[in-house]
Amino acid sequence: MQIRRVDFIALPVEDLARADAFYGETVGLVRNPQTSGDRWVEYETGNLTLALSTFGGALALGVSDVDEARSELEEHGIGVSAFCPGPVQTNIREGGRMRPARYADSGYTELERDLENRPNSPLWMDPVEVGERVLAGIRRNDLYIFTHREFREGAEERFRAMLASFPDEPLDEERADGIRFLLSNPIFREVQDRS
């Protein structure tokens, strides 16, 4: 398993207001204004989101291959899920503002300015609802956590196109036996068996 980075850390807290005051006022972290402060608070610290949560703790790692990470960590009782969000009412479009000065010349400055001026649509999902769906998916140990049902038909269409692109020929059993470890992963059958 190749870990590329730590993306998100949620620290469990009992007194959210007290912890928020400490990290925001004493430590001086910049709070994400999209978080309600009722059940959790997030701070953007460059490429890492630090959350204070009354839900409990969590760690989100950016990995190269979710399937591989899940297979390796499952035997240790650790769940791995791929989070696949649709449009969410967040301030992610303002990410350029939080970029450290040494990365200011990203090549995306003009695009980021255009994105900052685009308002969130009322049709986009509320971040609290997204958080609830993610939490439910983690508790169920879902391999994939999709937030929006609206993407299902498009995903089906894409996968049907992929299947239609395979050569129309008999399976070479000898070759298949030699590369069986590449052809499937038991986690896919487990997901299907739970459905």
C-alpha cells in the first residue's frame, strides 16, 4: 500500500466550544466557515483538514490504490473506503486562497479566480448531509461511499462501455491461471454478497 499523504484528521472532543476556542484563538488556525460548529468544526491547514468532532475520531489517507489498501488493512480490522462525492455546498472553490505562498504560482490562478466567483447552487448537497452519509458508509464499512444517487446511471453506462471494449474471444485459461492475482479481488465479491 502506498500512502501519498494525510488528507484529513478528526480529533474526538467532548467540549466542542472549548476545543474550537483553543485551536481557533489560541493556536490561530483558520476555521472553515462552512462547518456549523454544532457537531464538528474544520480547520484548513494547507493540504490537511483538521476537524474537531463530537462523532469520534478519524484519519483519511490519500492512497494510490484503495482496493489494495482495503485488502491489506482488512485483516487488521481496519476499514478502507473510497469517498466519491458529487457537488457539495462548500468553499473548496476558494482553495487557492489557502495555498502557501511558495505554491502561489500554481498555473491555475485565473481558473481559481473564476471558481471563487461561482456561487454554490441550492441543488448541491449540504455538507452536513454529506458528513452523515460518509459516517454511515464508514460504519457499514462500505468500499465506496457515493453521496449522490444521481450519478448511478452514468456509472452504469461507463462500466457497460468498458465491458463492451473487451476482446470478443474465448478465455485463455492457462494465461488466466498465471495471472489470477491480477484478475479479481475478494473484496469485490464481499461487497456484492452484502448487497
